[in-house]
Amino acid sequence: MDAEEEPEIIMSDLCADVEIDGHFLTVDIYRSDVDPGWILEVINEFGTSTVFDDPFLADGLAWQQFEKTMNEEGLAAFLTKKEKRQLFH
């Protein structure tokens, strides 16, 4: 690959738009063609992106982390303080 060539982004089949209590999240799981680690990114309805720090060995593990985070922290895990005030107050 040339230094100027951009890596190809490979999207997982597990990417999804998710509705939780009337609120929407976009779950993107992707990797590049040069790095085998899968990235988990969750975008809330305000357009705020949350990207998990460490890549995952498989896209299914990234999805499991999304589910675990939702079960433990709920929708608030993917909202800023200002967004939480807008939705919950």
C-alpha cells in the first residue's frame, strides 16, 4: 500500500440502528484492511460519538461489549452531561 493510499474500512454485519426507550443509537463496528482490531463506535441521536478505547479481536466481542454497557449503564453511557439534562430533566 502506498503511503498516500487510505486504508479500506470494513463494516461488520453487526452494525445496527437501535431504539431504546424511544431514543436512537447507531452502533458501528468496523476495522481497516490493515489492522485486524474491530472498533466499536456508538453514535447517539444528538450525533455524539462514543468510541471504545481498545479494539476487539472479533466483531461479535464488540457487540457483546455494547450490550454489556447498555445492561450496566443504560442509555446514559452514550450521552454527555448536557444531553442527559436535555433528556432526563
